[in-house]
Amino acid sequence: MSPSLSAITVYPIKSTAPISLSRSAVTVTGLAFDRQFVLCNEQGKFLTARSHPQLLAIKTALLQEGLLITAPDMAPLHLEFSALGQQYDEIAVWKDTIHAQYCGLAAQQWFESYLQQPCKLYRFGPQSDRPVSDHSEHQVAFADGYPLLLISKASLSDLNQRCQNAILIEQMRPNLVVDNCVAYAEDRWKRIRIGSVEFAVVKPCGRCILTTTDPTTLTRNPEREPLSVLKKYRKGSDGEAHFGQNLIALNSGIVNLNDPVEILETGEPEHYPSEPLKD
């Protein structure tokens, strides 16, 4: 069988729970609504579930006029896009400084109550700008570095054969999941088409400590799996543990579940040290 799209996922607020979709628009910053919001501390530095795992328990629902945000032991927060003011502040996401739209006092107080610390919610607004590193003609909102992340189900299955504990797909935080291909087939892809959208496959994704956090219990894996396992057989020349591929959309359009994934161009994958499967 030919590769096909088996999951579409967005994370409207960075580091919070995923939303699974049957179809999505692809925009200049990736999937519509993906990582369009971010929390920052008093210094304007972004907050993630790496240091605040309770963010993973925050859920969002997409409404026509905005977001409905829920979290354990909190009243729901209704955030209307039209009610956001015109205050923009300079915030930091990794090494990038971004002119981001402040989401107001009600949202600030809600998140401060939940996290029990000073913080503010920001949106990647109409005046926001963040060029992709080494691809300055493209934009990325508050994702770590690239607009989209793709993984294959076969690659996750192979990883799970090497780990002592089951690794959930949610731990890998993908936007697009592909089925009906061999494990790590995506390593060789350089240009693909899904639905009406063509994507450039720009580089492997270096994984971080967040992958070791169970999204249900919010606890870290004591063996640091899957990161510790990936470092044994997927350590790249940059020293990072690779899993999945970062994508840039070359045009806007729509992707749907079960769309065929057309491989338009392939190339030589990164070389990794070999590591046998566990018994």
C-alpha cells in the first residue's frame, strides 16, 4: 500500500493537550491554529511542559469565535479573538524575539491561578513575525523551530520495540502521522504532497526531555525513555536524538485524513549508529 495520512493534530497553546482533526487548513505558519498561543513568564520568556508538565493537562476546543480552555479544578475560560486588544509585547521563544499580541487580563489571571505563578498568554497576531531559521521566506508561530512535524506509525512501532515502557504517540507531539510505510521511510523524503499541499522536508527533529513525560500522569519516565533509547540508535551529527521530520509548507491548502502521501523527491538520509532491537 502507498503511504497515507492517518492523523492530523494541532496544539493551539504551546505545550498543552493536542486536538485531533479530520481535516485542516495549512497556512503560512503551518496547520491552522497550531501553536498560535504561548505562555510567558514575567520576563517574557516562553513557558513549556519541559519545566511545567501541568500544561499538558490544559485542553482547548476550537470555536468559531475563539477558544474554550479547560484545566483540572478550573472554571472554563472562553477566549474570543475579537476581544483581544492591540497591545503587543516583545517575548522570547528560544533565541527568537517575537512581537506578540497580549491576550488580556482575564486570560492572564486564569493561567496564573492554574500555574500558581505570574504569567501572560500571547497570540501570534496579525502584527507578529517570526521567519524560519535558514528559510526566512517562511513563517513559524510558537513551535520550537519549524512549522510542522511529521512522524510515521512504523517508526513509533520500531521505537516501542526498543523501549521497556510503551511510548504513546502523544509524547512525540506530531502534527502529521503517516501510515503504510516502513519505519524511518520519512528519513529519505525531501519533498512530499498531501492533499493539495506540497511540503519540503527540511531536517530531522531533535527530541527533548518533554518526550519522557506521560501526558496522562504528567510524570517523567524514570529511565528517561524514549530519549535514552533514541540516543543509542538515532543520535545525529548535531548530538541530538532524532525522531520525526520537520516540514515547511510550500503552499496553502487543505489536508484530510486518509489523503495519499506522494513522495516527490528523496535523498540520502542522515547516518545513525546501528543499535539492535531489545530481546
